[in-house]
Amino acid sequence: MLTTLLLAAATQIAPAAEAPKQEKKICRREVTTGSIMARPVCHTKAEWTQIDTQNAANAGQALDQRSYRMSPQRD
């Protein structure tokens, strides 16, 4: 009876630790400059969001610089 009580107490004190779930990888095919072969690039959803945000910021900055250079010069 004592062993049963000790065993029951041990299972209540140290429950099995659950492993955290890993985020699912999302793969996209990207073609690098100078190549005709696409290669898969895999990241999590959060990483893709960060990459897409940075790419949009870079594109906006490039367009702003281009429009600044193309504007008529003032004397």
C-alpha cells in the first residue's frame, strides 16, 4: 500500500514535460539571378512575414530614390 501511495505521489509531482510544437515550414521556389533552376527556400510563417516586409520596404525605397533622380532639376 505504501508503494502505491509513493507511486501516485511521484506521478503527481513530476508530470511528463510536453515538447513545444515546432512551426510548420512553408517552402517557396526562388530563381537566383543568372540561373534557370529554381530552388526551394523554406521558412516559418513568421520568418516569411518578416522577409516580405523587408522586401517591400526595400522596393519602396528603390522607387523613392528613382523618382528623386528623375525629378526635374531646379536652378
